[in-house]
Amino acid sequence: MATESCLIDECPDALYAPAGTRSLCKDHFLQFLMWRKKKGGLGMFRKYSSMPMDARDTIVQEWTSTVFHTTAS
């Protein structure tokens, strides 16, 4: 994990928490939590927490595509 970088390309920050089978820095992790809360509230947190790590990748991928769209403009 020490050689891994943040899931978001070109992010130099240190890893903070897992997101699916990869990891995010603290800022991106907090953005991910806020996105999940807006997307589905408490139900989304419960659903995500009960999923196996590899199943979480689809949720993380959906969020990642929104990050790329907002940072590209």
C-alpha cells in the first residue's frame, strides 16, 4: 500500500482510507462520503458498508467519473 497513490490521477496526497479495492487521500475520501450521502442518505451508507470490497468498486467508479467531470472544467 505504501507504493500506491490516490485513486484520483495526479493526486500527490498520502493515502487515508479505502474506497473499493483502491484507496483515496483524505480530501478525496471526504468528498466521496459527501457524494454518497447526497446520492442516497443513510440507506446508501448501509448498502455500501454491507458490500464486499470488489462490489464497492462500481460505486467508487461512478463517483470517480463525477470527479473527473468537475475537475476537467
